[in-house]
Amino acid sequence: VYAVSALFNFIDGILPGIIGKFFPGFLGTDAEGNVIKIPGLGFILVLLVVIFVGYISSSYIIGKLVELFDKVLERTPGIKLIYTTIKDFFEAFAGNKRKFDKSVLVSIEGNDVWQIGFITREELHEFGLTEYVAVYVPQSYALTGRLYFVKPDRVKLLTDISSTDAMKFAISGGVTEIEEENP
């Protein structure tokens, strides 16, 4: 207790001088021209430094733990396929690798039947389908959906509706209102 009290008193003693040197007039001066000492300022500063150091270290430690856990799951047989697929899906939908940014209407089963979908890949040469695009079509009230390979002439790009509104509309089964874009 004595050491902690001595630390606070020491910081309270030197802090006004440091602040006065780097930020003249910030704390103000008394009638004799001395920088005004604010009791407890050292306590607040130490507390803020401890919180900041704790936050930085916990963020770093938690980040490293998540990274380690991620590597373990990606190397575990059986779990690897499911984990990486789900991880890629969520990164495509909400992460840095956003892929659901091109909302479209796609005709799959007939000329006058259209479904809301999202172009996820525009080149499918790995599958031998050089003239096709990959379109993900979500199902109502589920994050699962179907992936179709279709010719681009069977796809209409939705330019007046945001991808977020298109996804909400498709997942809700068409009961969600499309929000008007504000200019």
C-alpha cells in the first residue's frame, strides 16, 4: 500500500511540471506562477496507463489465441472441411473478402422465373465452364442456399437495390421492405 501511495504521490509531484513544460497554460498557474497541482491526477494517469497496457496486451494475447485456435481447426482432419467452408462463407458475406456485392436476378428454371442471387465468381475455368458465372441463391429464412453455374445472359445485375437489401429480401421470403436509397 505504501509503495502504491508513494508512486501516486511521486507522479502527482512531477506531472504538473511535465504538463507545464509541454503544454504551457494547460493546468494554469497560481499567484506565484507555479503550475497548479491537481490532487489525484497521478492516480488517474497510472490507472489509464494500466488500463491501456492491459487492453493492448489482452487484445494481443486474445488475437494470438484466436490465431492459434484457427490454425488448429484448419489442420484437424474432418473438422477442416466444415470449418474452412463456414469461415470462407462468413468472410465472403461480412468480412474483408466480401463477395456478395453483386446482387442479380437469375433465371434458372424458366424464362419468366427469376431468383435473387449474388455473383460470387465470374471465371469458372477450373470447372471447364469458361462462359459461365457462379451465382449463389440464398434460401428463405436460412443462410444455406444453392450455387448455380449460369451463362451471363441469364443474369440481370440489380443496380437500384443494395446487396444488403437484396439478401434481406431473399432470406425473408420477400416479406422485407426494400429501403429507398437516400441521395
